[in-house]
Amino acid sequence: MSANPPKNDAWPQPKRWNHCWVRFGHGNYPPPAPGLILDWRREGRQWKAWVIWLDNTDGPWR
């Protein structure tokens, strides 16, 4: 296995993505985390999304 994979072995670039803030409940602790929406769909009157986020839970509020 090479440390420099060929270009055709790289992860595909998403066609589109949007920034979001991920909240864990209704309070401010932990604070909202920055995230990227990779896919979303509407279910009834709500939107559901597949999101990746930066885990920022290792902070001074613990």
C-alpha cells in the first residue's frame, strides 16, 4: 500500500454541500458545532439531513 494513492483512488468530491450549525439539545452547553450537510430530504413538514460535524465537546464546560 502506497502512502501516495493514485488520483483515481481518492474520495469523490461531493456535488454540493451546505454549512450548518449542529445543536445538541436546547441549551448552550456544549455550544453548537460547525457541520456540513451532505444530503437532505423532506419528510412531511420537516427536513432530515445527513450531517458531519466537528466534535468540540472537549471544552471548558465539562
